[in-house]
Amino acid sequence: MSLVKPAAGEPITRRPLVSRPSILVIDDETRIREVCIKMLVGEGYEAMGAENAEVGMRMIAETHFDIILLDLMMPGIPGLEALAQIRALHPDTVVIVITGYATLEHSIDAMKKGAFDFIPKPLSPTDLRVVIAKAVEYINTLQDIATEKSRMRVMINHLADGVMTTDNRKRIAQANPAFLKMIGYCGERPIGHPVDQVLPPGTLRRMIDRVLAARADTFVELTEELNAEADEIPEGMTIAARCVPFLDRLGRTLGTITVLHDVTALKQMDQMKSDFVSTVSHEIRSPMAAVLLQLKNVMDGLAGETTPKQREILGRASEKIGGLADLATDLLDLARIESGLIAREREEVQLMNLLEEQVEFHQARAREKSIRLSLNCPTRLPPLKANRFNLEEIFSNLISNAISYTPASGTITLTVGQEDDYVCVRVTDTGIGIAAEHLDRIFDRFYRVKNEQTRYIVGTGLGLPIVKSIVDAHHGQVQVTSRPAHGTTFAIYLPIGNCSPTD
């Protein structure tokens, strides 16, 4: 016999869950039904009764009941069949089975079909109270979970950042509108679909694969930048992506969480700033060069004889303008490096030949301070695929800095060797060193260590930022160790082989 369902378009009245849910007792024994209703009403519940499953289903079709007490053995529709259909029609309703055949077999069958618990006949008021109390607690717990999930879903859907979560089989569990907009997705609702059906081939898929493939005892946090060409995001956008594992209490990976942040405006502002700095630096470099030339002419006597005091004043002015000219040159170099244009112009470079040229070029200045500058390369080095001009800038800056900050009679040693897949060049000096509190900032633009030992050393504060930008563009690393009064070592790691700045 089929059960009665609501007519098409006819809504089922659902009651909000409260601390005293509504209860329906379905039992063909009038005495048991009435006793249950009387006791439940006495406890403050709203209870109703039905003499069989067919009547009960008509009532369920019209009104949602939070708890149903269901007799298993009734004429007409069997209790187990009614249980299965109740669960199909109202999966959030708690069904408690009443049976006069409280056998293990009946209990197992009832639980398999979704029963919350069972009460044997004859009914004990104490047992009924305990089971109903458990059911109420269970309903309230489910309500709390549903409320929390709803709040979380609303919050995530209103975030400006894109958020997507997956399970450990790469099926999408959550994807807010901002995420779908950023990846340009316009298809059907993606929840439950594999990420390969929603995400285009590219960076995001690789990040999720790497996070899921990570060892269970490690926490992996990946950050990448998406671009329109490689990742099929809307043209002109720049998106920062971050992917982390979602772990349970035992540290097992249940899935992934991916967050997208639109940094287009920040990139555009940064580009505008770089363009402005580049333009200003370019425009002032030529006038300063002209002023330097005129000052030199005056100091050389081409405009007439000058007194020693005048030459001293002109020399100081020439030194300051020369510093400004160096600053403009460094700013232009930094802008070109960060644009990536120079780094793309790469060739096969024999690093040893380049280092020998740099050491030779700086020997004259080192000898003026009685500093011993040497190059040590015990092994033959493989060639690098790199931008030669960039590499010259790296080691020219490092050697020049070492000479500036090393007192007379000191030593500067360049040690070169191969370490795994990298060529490592260490520039070690016996100079004044760098205090620990400054080490984290020496690669910041315009940052210079200021103390009594450095106050007369001229510099722009851009040499080390240029070094780091070039090394980063070549997928290398910079490490620095230093002790005040004992010297400093800069270690430059450059990848061997065909690894290029655009790979």
C-alpha cells in the first residue's frame, strides 16, 4: 500500500525546533497510544496520536513532527516499511521504534532503516522519558550544527575573497560566488563536482594536488600568483592564491582550502609607482650628469683660477650630486629588474670568467685601502643560463659593499663551488659586520645601518635590494651571516642548467 504524500504545490507546514518538540505517536493499541500522549503532554510536549501508519502518514504529510514514536507491528503498512518511507520523506525527523518483539534482529533492522532508538513493550514511563530526552538533545545538537553551518555559509558567500573547499578526493564541498567569479566559472552549481570539471588546467589544480599529496605529518601552505595567460582568469586581473590542507584532530588530511585574493588594484598601484619612479629618475639623471660635468670644468680651472676653499666647496657639491646620480641609476636598474625585461634576456654564462673580471675591476679600489681581494674556486663550474648583466650587478654590488665596510688591511674572499643543483658564491669580508637586529631589514629599499662606523660611508640603500631582486628573478637564494667586528658573508645560490627566470 502506498503512503499518502502532499499534493503537488502543497507545502508541508514545518515547525521551528524548540526545546519541547512536537511528537506523533503511531500505534494501533489505543491504551498504549493514549498513555504515551497523556504522559508526553504532562511533560509539556505537544503530542498527537494516529491509530495506524496510513493515518499517521496523512498527518505527517500536512505537519512536520520532530519526533515520531512508531509501532513496528500494526495492520496495514508494516512498521519497518513506514519507517523507511518516513525517513525518505522527512530525513530530519527522529523516529523511535515501539516494539513488543524487542529482539536483536528487529532492533538491527530498525537501526538500518534510520531509527534513532527503540522502546520495548510494555512501556515504562522512565524509559520513555529517557529516550525522549535523548531525542530532544539530539535534535537541538543538529539544530546547532545546521545553524552554525548556515552562518558559516552566509559569511563565506559574502566574503570579497574567493573561498573553495574540497574533500580528499578533490570533490568541491564549498565555493563562494567570489571564487567562481575570479576563475570565470558560469556553469551549473559546482558543489559535489570534481575540481577538474570546474577549474581550468593550471596553477590551482597543481596546488591542490601538491597539498593532497603531502606527507601526513607535514603542514603544507602554498602561495602562487595567477595570471590570465596561464590560468584562464579574466584578462587584466592578478590574483594571489593560497592553498592549505584541512586537517582533522588526528592531523589527517580531509581535504583542501583554497583562498583567492584579487590584488589587481595593488599591482596597478605598484606599477604606477614604479613607472613614476622610473620616469623621474630618467628625467633627473641627464641634468645631474650635466651639472657634474660643469662642476668638473670649474674645478679643473677651465672657467678661471679657483682658490683651495672654492675647490673644497665644489668638491663637496660634486660628491652630493654624484650620490644623487647614483641613486637615479640604481632606481632605474631596480625598475628594469622588477619589470622582468632584463631577466628574460638570458644566455649561457661562464660564472668563473665573470667573477675573475669583477675581482680584477675592483682590485684598484681594494688596494687603495690595503685590502686583500681574492677569488677561490677549487672545482670546475657548469655554465649558468642567466642574464650576464644582472650577474655582474650582483657581484659588483657585493664586492663594492665589502670594500666600503671593511677597514684597511682587511680581506675579502670570493669562494665558489657547486652544492647539489646550485652554484654557490660566498663573498666573505673581515669588515665591521652587521648586528642581528638589522639582518632582517638589509634587503629593504633605502634601508641603511646607521652608527658611528657607517656615518661617513656613502650609499643609496638600494644595492642589496637590487641583488635580492636579481637572485629572485633567477630562482636563486640569498643568505647572509654576520657578527659585529668579525665580518659578513653573503651566500648567493644560483640554479644550474636551463632553469631560467621565466620558467
